[in-house]
Amino acid sequence: MKKAATGISLYPDFYAPDALKEQIEKAATLGYTHCFTSIQLGNLGFEKTKTNAAEDFQFLFDLCETHHLIVHVDINDRVLKQLGGSPQDLGVIDRMKIKVLRLDGGFTDEEVALMTKNPFGIDIEDNTSMVRDPAQRIATIKQQGNLKHYVACHNFFPRNDTGLSFDDTVALAKLYADHGIVNGVFIASLASPNDLNASGNGVPTVEAHRYTPPHIAFSELRNTGLFDIILFGDSLPSDEELKEVAAIAVLDYVEIPVWLDASLSPELRKIVTETLLRSRIDQPEFVLRATQTRQLTDILPYHAIHRNAYAITLDNVLSNRYEGELQIALRDLAPSPIANVIGQVKPYGTRLVNQIKASALPFKLKEE
């Protein structure tokens, strides 16, 4: 399974240096390796922002360097000029210790290509959601620039209802990945203050992730195999959110969030939560089948009831050689005397189930 690096976002416009330092130290301790910020929030019309970017933000860049976080800094052509830089000269960006320069508009394909050849090794990151003709830009960089220093990262959307669809996000990432270009994307915190939009909820790329637990959103994006960097778009995820995402990022399998029957025996609970599972490659139409739990213990008929979509079942002794097979219903199904209903996939875990079908990815069930 392809791994994805983890990242945070921090905005000095809204927080004192001590608060930023605390968050960076937490993230670094948990293995986070990237940090996004913007030195143009005031230029874009966000409230309560600062204007002297070079002085007010340098401490953040220094902290990221100290704690080995690669800093991605959002600018446009006007801000780059205000800082004393240009597409021909990124010396000021190098002196500020910025490792990834994120472009948020105002540059031509030729200027972007030129910047990828900067002598400082600064990566040039496009806001891919806003590039009018990605294929043309990539072609120009191949001809006139250095594709090895070109990075793609989706936009994020502080206003509710304005995020991208999951499928569109994946499709655009694939366009870049097919050229060997690194892809980034943002997930939302459910706990962070709404700094970028007081009337909004979360700062994700994908609209469906606005109210999704961030470790689930991370997993969904990571499972596509297309994203190299997945960052929180919000300033201050909770400690629990930071830990959960860090834990998911190092797994070699998918965790499916589930409820399990409270009366399930400790032996069966251990089997269904600790066994590494794979769905069969001959994917049925109505259920996902995992055979790794077959014949591990005797299972008497119990709760052989109606199977709602995404119900979890174990075949009982009446199923003969199939006894112990774990299934997840992919649609509502009538009761079967051979299938004990033992639990239910949580609503926010259903996309994960569809990602692991047909033996695509190994998985485990996790009670949350």
C-alpha cells in the first residue's frame, strides 16, 4: 500500500508564536513532515490578517526548519513582487527558508516553467484546482522547465458547499500522477476553530470530507494511491485528530470503522478485529466476502436477521465448510439462517468498503 506523508496548516495571522510552536512540536513528535501556510491572506480579503509577511512569518519558517517540517507557502504574483522576488529571481524565497512555493494565480505557463529551474532547489507547487489547462502547463514545464521541481496540490475550500467531489479530485490527481508529479490534498478538522471562515466548517478539498473524521478522510484519499502529501487545512486539529491521522498513515492496511454487537463473545470479537482480511477477488454483486476467519471456532446460529446495507455477518455452523466466513452486505438483504449479523459498518466507512472490494486492499475491522 502506498504511503502518504502527513501535514498541518498554520496561519500566523491568527495565533501567537507560542501557540504555533506548540502545534509544530506536537506534529513533529507524531511524525508529520509538512506544513502549509499563506502569506497572502490579507491580500485575498481574509479578516484579521497581517500585512508584513516577511517579518511576521519568518519565525514560522525557522521553526519548521528546526523541526524538519517542509514548509509550503502560498503566494500570488503580487505578493511575490512585494517581497522583492520575481519568476526570474527567487532569492528572497530561498533566504526566507521556504522549501515549497505554492502558486495561487497570476503566473503564465512559461513563468511557472522558469521558476522550476531556480538554482535553489525550491519546489514550485501549483494550486491544481485553479489551473485552466493542466495538460498544457505540464507540457510547457517539460519543454522549458524542470518537472522534478514541480508539485501539484489541490485547493481547499473554507466556505461550506464549495468543495470538490471525491471523484473529480481523484481524476485530476491522476492526470498529474501519470506524469510522475507529486500530489497534495487537504482534509478538514472537526475540532479546529474556523479561522479562515467564521461561518464555515472545516477546510477540506473534498466537500464530502467537511464533516468526516479526518483519519477516515485521510484513509480514503491514501487508498487511491494517488496522493503523496495529505494535510490538515485547519489551523488547530485536536490532539486526538493529530494522533489518529498519524496512526492511520503508517498502517499497511485499511481500518473499517464499525459497531459490533455488545453480546459478541470475546473470542469472536478478537477474531473479527485482529484478523487481517482480504475480500475475494471474484467479487460478488451483493456482498463482500473475507474467508480468512473460516473454521477458526464453532459458531452457533444467532441473530440470523435482516441484513441492512453494510451489515457485517459471520456464517454459522449451518453454512458447513463456509462456517466463520465474514461478509459485509453491499445492499439490503433478506435474513439467511446461515448468516449471523454481528455488526454494522459506520456510515462514514462505506467508501472504504468499496475501496477494498475485489481484493484491492487488505483491511481490518475497528470498533470506534
